[in-house]
Amino acid sequence: MLKGLIFDVDETLVYYDGYDHREWYENWVMPALRKHNIELDYETYKKTVTGELPRSYVERFGIDYVEFWKLVDEVNLEYRRKMAEMGRIKPFPDVDALGELKEMGLKLAAVSNASQECTEFVLDLFGLRKYFDVVYGKDYSNLDGVKPNPYLVEKALKALGLKPEEAIVVGDSTHDVLAAHRAGMKAVNVTRFGKVEGADYYVSDLWELVGLIKELKGENKTQSP
């Protein structure tokens, strides 16, 4: 029986008006790295984020990789605070659907590749934190455990006390789908920015997700002896 949902945060629950990943890196992160005498071009950085290169790769630039990612995350938090001041972080208009899902008795988790502080910051910004039983950002003890690695999803499952077949991952990206499948779970792709390959279900928004979950829970009931 379906008992829980594990949500991605950025681009699933909230979005950043005018955000460009390369621009963010070159205008915000690179100046901070240069203060520490680190030169790391965008393409190489991107490969460490997508998992093409391990996050420890940056150690060849003479900095402890955990400290490197903490530095990047500090910059990211500063960026998010600035964007919030400018009104450029926005919740999708359907986030109220989280309340409906909660009322259905589901356990909810939020899991993000951003840091714990960055993740909690945007959830708190719009009063979304109250909907979630657990919230997990990247774990500095396992930096390569970010999605598409199943580590964070499995961590959330354990905290919710659920088995893989009792929860579904909800997200916007291929990384969310892969993390779900690698954890032995099904994935719902919210197609705000187009469909991604391999998801088990597709919904256009969170209200459509509510309908899907009601349908799935109904199917579970009819299948019960």
C-alpha cells in the first residue's frame, strides 16, 4: 500500500525566475573560489554536479573537497537570500496540494541535492516545511550520494519507516527518476519543463498528482483481499 511520497524541491515545488546555471556559477561561485586561489571552469564544475566526475575531483586544485562544497553551498545560500529579497524565488501555484496529500494520511519527505540550509531556506520562505516529516539536503559525509545516487532517497525512506514499494519519488528531472529506480521505487515526473524518459507516471502539476495518488490508493484497496 502507498504510504509516502518523497519530493524533489527546486523546479518541483519552487522555481527561480531568470535562473541560469552557468551564469550563477560564473557570477557568484567563481569569484568566491578565486578568493581561495581556486580556478575551476564551469564545464568541469558541471561534470562534478552531474556525476560524470566524483565530487572529490576538486582536490587536484589543492582544497579539501568537503570544504570546497561547503564553500559552494555558502555562496548558494547567499544567492538564494538575494533572489528572495528580489522576489525571484517563487512557489509554483499548486504547492497547496501538499496539504491535500498530507490530509490523505501520507508521510512526506523533501530531498534535494542542494545543502540542508539551502533546502530548508526555500521551504521556510513559503511555509512549506510544515508539510514534511523529514527534509534532507546533501550529506557532507557522502557527497557523491546526491541524486541520481539513491542514497538520499533511501535515507528519507528509512526516516519515514517505509519500504521502497510503499513510497513514490516525485520530481522534475532524470536524476529524480534514476534515484527512485535505483532505490527500488517508482517515480512520478512533474512535467512542468517537459517529460523526462523512464518515469512510471507523468503529471502536469501537483493537483494532478493528488488525483493520481487517489487513483493508486484506490487501486491498492481494490486489490486487497
